Amino acid sequence: MKGGGDRKNSPLKDMQLMDEMLMNYLILVKTDEPLPLGENKEITKALMGKNAIEQKFYPASQNG
């Protein structure tokens, strides 16, 4: 999520970036249950690559 958490962003901008990331996930991961519903830890794992296509939508590091 490029630009997410940037101190220059408004909270609204961060929410828009999060929405875009989740929509991309839902479009690309084609399974019966693409996004786990449950604990934050499960959702974070899926976004960090532990999903059916092993795609990272949110890297472990945001250093660049």
C-alpha cells in the first residue's frame, strides 16, 4: 500500500488507500472465501502473501 501511513496523508487518504488495496485483493484472489473474516492477524497474513495466489498486497516493510 504505497503511501499508506504517511504522516502527510489525512486519515481519509489512508482509508482510501486501504479500500483500494482490499478491492485489488478481492479482484485478484479468486476463491470461495477470498478474504478471511476473523481476527486482524488472519486478514494481515492474507494481505502479506498467505493467500491462494501468494500475492503480497501489503509488504512487511514500508521503507520505500
